[in-house]
Amino acid sequence: MNLADTERAARTSSDRIAVERWGALPGGDSVHVFTLRNAHGMRVAISDLGATLVSWHAADRAGRVADVLLGHDTPEEYFNGRAYMGGTIGRWANRIRDARFMLDGVSYSLDRNEGPNHLHGGATGFHRALWDVRESDGALVLTHESPEGDAGFPGAVTTTVRYTLDDNGALTIEYDAVSDALTPINLTNHAYFNLSGDAASAVSDIRGHVIAIRADAFFETDDAMIPVARADVAGNAFDFRTGAPIGARLDWPDTRLARAGGFDHCYVLGSTEGNGLRDAATLYDPASGRELTVSTDARGLQFYTGNHLEGVRGREGKTYRIHAGLCLEAGAFPNEINMPDASRVLLAPGERYSQTTRYRIGIR
């Protein structure tokens, strides 16, 4: 390690946070993995590359410990990959139509990295940045400075992500950002879950998982997966209010599912009414007994069933299949900067952006 790496490791050494050098980026910068542990042996690994969730080892009902996240073997694969595995997504999570928005009468053009649209922060997205790291009261705190004009966005933005793992199996992610100019911001994490702990198996996918999403409405999309209308979930494949097996819903003859190759839709969550986090979704794997609960104060939850994972290189050189994992991304609505309520996603100087999402894994 060079001196900077040694100092970084010293700032993050504790009984519950371990650090190791993982590799290097093409320019030579070292990449590290920091591991949080709780009193019951659960461990979560996070990299300073992209403030990325690399792995999450949790026990099943028989006490067998396995990794419930999809991922790659090397930093280079994360840096060059297109699946956004476990990355912190910014400045804008999800899509912006035509990679454009208007702000105070000025038109801003962004990176176009999905056809004509902007996706997940563009080529210089937060998931590809090397973040500064420190420890604070047992939490791992990562900070990134995004300069004026980054991916075409106005303002210089400082973002902090705080990861805390408790003894109840809950990983809390707290996002905080400030800007020196008015700018849109929408942060999330792009972790792929497969609660079986065997995502790279030739027969493993998330079709047998049972999901419940506490939302009465979702956004229908066009062919580019840009929201075009808010729709009720009642009476169609998108109704998960009482929980349903994912595979059975993927097989429904619904043109909206066919267009996306599965689910890739934002659900509209109810108001928190000033009470902080509320449960947004639960995911259960009957075979392992593992259950994931997602709680957030965000207004949207993107449910994505890994529709483009076929052939993606995963752990130990194995490749993933379609629907090998799923994402539950809490944040603002896709393309909201071009919606009538765009003011909700604007960060002004002197204000703070904050969002908290908690993922808890237990046994049912």
C-alpha cells in the first residue's frame, strides 16, 4: 500500500470493520474492501470503488452461511461492467428521457449512455468513482466529490454514504448530499439479491422467491423504459400487495412485462407522514428461509428482475442467467426531473439531500 492507502486502512480498523486491498484500477489506484460484521457472524463487504455492496453473507434456516448478493471477482469487472452490481448510483439513479432537462430556463444535456437517454449517472457515474473512506461510531462512511459539469449536471456536489450493520441483521444506508448550485439528484443502491445464496448455479434464479410490495400504483413505461403514466396495480400482474411468487407473475401474458423482459418498473410508495422509514417490500425464499425486508423514506421503489443478466460474468468466473437476481432500488421516480413535480428532486445551495434505506435479512 502507498501512504494514502495505509492512512485509509488505519482510519477504518475496528473490531467490526476489517479492510484489505482488493486490487487496482487501470490508472494504478488501489481498491479496497471493507467488511462490516455483527455479533451473529453476518458480514457485509463494501468497496471504496463505487461505494459498492460487494457481498452479504447470511445464514439460512439450517445455519448455512452464503452470499445473497450477485457480484464480480475483481475491481476491473466492477469498473468496466454494465450491470451496476451493488453500486451507489448517482448523480441520477435510473433514466432521464433524451438525456435532457430544463432548469431556470436553461437546457442541460447529459451523457447519453442508453440510446438517446441518460442512465444511472452516465459514463462518470458514482459507481465508477473511488470514494474516500472513514469509520464513524462503527459505521463505514464514504464520500465522493462530483465536480461542476460531471456527466453534464450543474453544480459541484459532495455526497456521503453511511453504511451501518446492526445485530438484528439490518444494513442501513444513509445518503447525504450538498451542492453549490441548483441541481437534480437521485441516489440509490443497485444491489442484486438472490436469497438462495447460489445465484451462479445453472438452475438458480429468483422465480421461486415470493415478493410483497406495499404500493397501490406503479409507472407504466414506453419501449425505452421511460415512465409514461401512473397506473393502479389492482387486477394485474403488478399487484404484489399481498405477496406472490415472482415466476408466476413473470409468466403473465402482459405486454408491459414483455416490453421490459420482466419487471423493471417503479412503484409509488405511500407517504411516510413524517414518521421516517416505512416497510416498502419483503422478499422471501421458501427454500432457504431467508427473508429480506426493505424499509425506506424514499417515494419510489424500482423493482427490477435482472432481465439483462444472461451471460454476465459473475463470481469464480461463472456466468449468470436471466433473472439470477433482483434489485429493489429506493429513490425518486425515473425521469422525475422532467415531470410536473420536478422541484422535489432539486437540491439547492444551503439545503441537504437525505435519503435512508434499510435492508434487513432474517429467517422466517
